[in-house]
Amino acid sequence: MDAPIDILLFVEDPGAANCIIGLPGALAEIGYSARLFCQGPAVDYLRSRQVAACELSVETTADSLLSVLRPRLLAVGTASNPHSLGLALIQVARRRNIASVALLDSALNAGYRFRGETQDPLYYLPQWLLCPDEATRQAFLALGVRPDAIRLIGHPQLDRVLARRRELSGLDRGALRREFFPGLEAGRRVGVFVAEPSYGPGAIPYRKTGDYTLHGRGAAAGRSEIVIEEFLDAARLRDDLYLVLRLHPKQDPRELAAYLPEFDQLSRKEPPLDLIWAADFAAGLTSMLLYEAAALGVPTLSIVPRPMEQSWLPSVERGWTPVVWERLQLRARLAALVALAVNASARPLRLEAAGAIQSMAAFFHELLAGKPVYA
């Protein structure tokens, strides 16, 4: 049998993958062995970013993986899949007295992260939660998680956004626009619509309900489709926009095929931060990429089909991204957004590096070295 490893890392969703990129290397630098495993949408997401990870077959069980690797610590990224192997790994680790940590990317769907198929939102709760911000911490405190089981560490992806911003600031933006938008005509402003799936944990929030204040063109029931229709109809009032549909990593182009003729371009594989930087503005619902666009300093707009969803996007909470949930609001805000994109002489610096990956690695060291750990 192979020698046991210190840390087993597992991710399934792209959001969780963003929390773990760079972590194995940071752990190796302080003397710990870590192996990264993945399934589902995280496989292609990590591969496209040249991140070394071992893809697990669907037949892999938590018992077999933990038996072979015998880790001292389990760290999993949360997923929207109620059957995620990550949940089973937490459960088996608990039974085997293996320390367990979950890496959280946002407060969204807090009540479904550890529910699985049960009615208990904390059924698969690990020993520790690593949170990116205070809003996420508060969401889990509200569910009943002990304060001393939560550690605020920042968001690794936002650190990468800041690093990439510094690099992009030194590049020729005109050259980037020619590279990413080959069909762009002079005088047109580029708007990227950041799409996201109309499915996730808890069916009702992602399908039209009685409290929706946006309705699209009437036939669509999906949350994302309704907002896309409202955005396109508002954008149609202008003739100076070049519209790019950026798909979410979980989406297949066929899901939004009906709308492709109304966009000038479809984006799937281009580096997302580079694409957004080259554009004039970004709009969408509550995707992490819209948050990243705001952190880059690019003008953004969040469009949600009901008012209560405005709290789902951290950049709205921080005051970086305006949000609308009514048609007239949307049309007025879109005009203001284009004007801001035209007139902005410099993009604001939204944040400073938090060193989140290093904070994670230091926390794992505290656990494995047996030192006292304070939330």
C-alpha cells in the first residue's frame, strides 16, 4: 500500500475549483503532501487552466478513496449536486476520525451546500468551514454553524483577478479587442452578457414563480432565459452595441441556442478575465464572473428577476455593481452603463490582495501540526 498523504482535496463545481487552484503547490512549499481529485464540471474547468488533477470515475466511492490514500485531512469544495462525492467523503471522514474542511466560494445556496437529499441543511457539515467573506460567514451562522468552526480566509479567485488586472493593465487593450472581437465595427461598444444555468439546488429559485418582477417575452420559465430576453429587448433599443454571450462553465451552447442569433458573438473558451477586460461593460445575473468583472473595475450591471436576489451577488453588496429587477429600471440602467463605459478614463481598483491561498495553507498547517486554531 502507498504511503498515506497529508491532505486529500476534492472538487466538483467550477466555483469550488476556483478556491483550490494553487493550493497543492502552497501546501508543498510548507512540507505537506496533497493530491487534488475532481469530477463533473470541474474536470474540464481545471484542465482548461492547466491545473493538474486526477479525474475520478463515477464508480469511485468515498470508502475506497479514503482507504487507499489514508489522508490526515480532507478538504472538499461544495457543489450543487446533492449526490456529490464530496458529501460522502465528509461523512466517511467523520466516521474514520479524519479532520474535514469545506471550502466555500460564496453565500449563495448556503442551505443546500451540506443538505444532500435530506431536509437538514447541516447534515453533511464538516468540522471546519473556510469562508471568502463576512456575508458567507453570516449565512452559515444563521443556519446554526458554531462561530468557532468558521474561518474567514478571503477568496483565492479575487487574488488572481487582482494579479491578472496588473498584467492586463500593461497590455494594448486595442489589440485585445481585435483578438477577442474580430467582427467589431468602429464606434460600437462591447457588452458581455454573463450567462448562468437555470438549475441548481432548490428548483423554485431557478424557475419562474409568482414573485418574479421580470417576465421576459412570456414563454420562458427559466430564470436565466427570462433575464436574457429582458436584456436583449433593452439592448435592441440601441444600435451601438456589440453583444457577446459568455456561457457558464456548466452550460452547453444548445441550452441557449434560441438566443444566439441575437448576439454578435458566443464566448466559451476565451480567457474570461481577458475577455471582460477588453469589453466595455458586463451584465448578467449573479454569476461569480460578474463579481470578478466588477473587481477588475469594468462597469457591471446585475439583472435579477425578483428583488430578493439582489443579495446573491457580493459585488452588489459591496456597492460595485448596480442591480435592477424591473423592465424600466433595466432600460435606464443599461443606458447609464453604456455612458459610464464610454466616459470612464480609468478603471477603479476595487480590492487589495488577501493572500487567501496562503491563509488556507497556514490553516491546514495549524490543523495538522496540532496547534490551537482560532476562528
